Amino acid sequence: MEIRVLRYFLTVVREESISKAAEVLHITQPTLSRQLAQMEEETGVKLFDRGSRKITLTSEGMLLRRRAEEILELVDRTVAELPLQEKDIEGTISIGSGEVAGMEVLSQMCGTFRGKHPNVNFDMYTATADVVKERMDRGLIDIGLLLEPIDMEKFDYIRLGVKERFVVLMRPDSPLAGKKQITRDDLVDLPVILPRRLNVQSQLANWFGDSFDKLNIAFTGNLSTNAAIVVKQGYGYAIVVEGVTPYWDKSQVISRPLYPELSSGTVLAWKRGQPLGNAAEKFIEYMKCFLGIGEA
């Protein structure tokens, strides 16, 4: 399957019309239709449902769309990075991170690195550690800032000396707002919002002990900001890492730490043996120097 044909396919998906896509691609409609028919023949599946006004994707077509977007993203990044290998450091470094306190340290490193290499820019992708790790595994992200616990078998990493403390988000008028710390018993009869990550849920289950099975779990979510919106509406209490909560408007949502304290660490990671662009390789060296574990 040629890269050119994948681009044709994605253009048709975007335009929802073969004739419109042909205009965008500056090719004839019969030529484009023939390319799509050959793609379906090559894959052995039907990719489109052709309606009277627009075409839609089959389930197989949706899978191909996701994979085509990933493949073309890798191709475009590779084409952009290859000419830079023997030149001054420039290019884009892709970084994935959750909403964690370790971002304070990472942002300092990014800023000072750009001070030395102004032709470098950073593409920030926000998601849970599991999603970031999956994208690193596919070569779509260079470096990830990951909340533990997480399997690091395929990755090299640096552990940050930053404590990611778990807190409970609540409205300022909540009955628990007057407490300095929140215990297991405080939460048992209340609707709670938990992180979606199973590793983190297991960590919380150990903290709650026998009380975990008694919890009224109203929501699960992958980002603390969205959980905070649900909290603000009065639909529950969210257990999240403290992360970015100090930057929020405390007239809307406040936080209180768990007691006994529960915390996790974070790691800066990159896939072992994964070819990276020159800028990303240099940034990893810089991170090690910044954190005092590499040569200057």
C-alpha cells in the first residue's frame, strides 16, 4: 500500500465525497475511484459505504483511517527530521504528559533548552500515562512524563524527585471543606470520581482497604480538569493527583490531601532502541545534565 494512496484515502474521508476529494488532490474522479477500488481489493475488505450525498466509513475503514493517520504522521516527521541530523539543532520534540506536578520541572527544562537552541519547538500531548506510553511505543511521541505505577520494560527513563500527592477535589461549600485532610471514612458514603487507569485504581484500592468495595463510584475519568468540572457541578468528589490543581480558581473547586498520605512518583521516559530525531536525542542528554545524572 503506497503512502500516496493513503493520503488519497484520508482526503476522501475528510471531504466525505470522491468528487470533492479529486478536486482537492487535482486528479480526475475516475482515477481516484480506481485507486480506492484497488485499495479495497488489496485489503480484502469494504472500506466505504457510498451514499447518495456522501460516503461514510465502515468499521474496517475507521480502523484503516486511524492507522493511516499514524503512518503518515511518522512519515512526515521522518522526512522533516532527516535533513536536520547534520545541521544545527532544530526541529520539533514531541512530549506526552499527564496533569502532574512534574510538569513544573519539565517545562523548566524545555524553556532553558530552547534558550540554547531557539530553532527547537515542543509539541505537547496531554493524556494519561498509559496512552502516552502507547504512543511512544508506536513512535508518535519522543519523550513521556509518566505517572507511576507503570511497566517500563521497553523504556529507558529518569525518575524525577517530585512527589505526586493524591488529593480530593470538592466544592468550597462542601461539608468536607472544613477538614485539613480527608480519610477513608469521610468518602465511603459519598459519590466519588476515580482515575480511569487500572494501575492507579489498584493503588487507591490498597489505600482504602476493605472500604474500597463500599465506595459509591459515580464517575471515572482520565484527566483531573474534566473531573473538576463534574465536582464544580456538585456531582461528586474526585480523587486525583495534586498536579495542576494549585493553578485553579479556588472559589470554584478546592482540594484536600488524603490521610494517611498517598503519593506516586513520575518518570521521564523514552523507548529503548527507538531512533529519535537529533533534537530529541540532544534534549535527552540535556535532561540528564539538568537533573545531575549526565555529563555537561
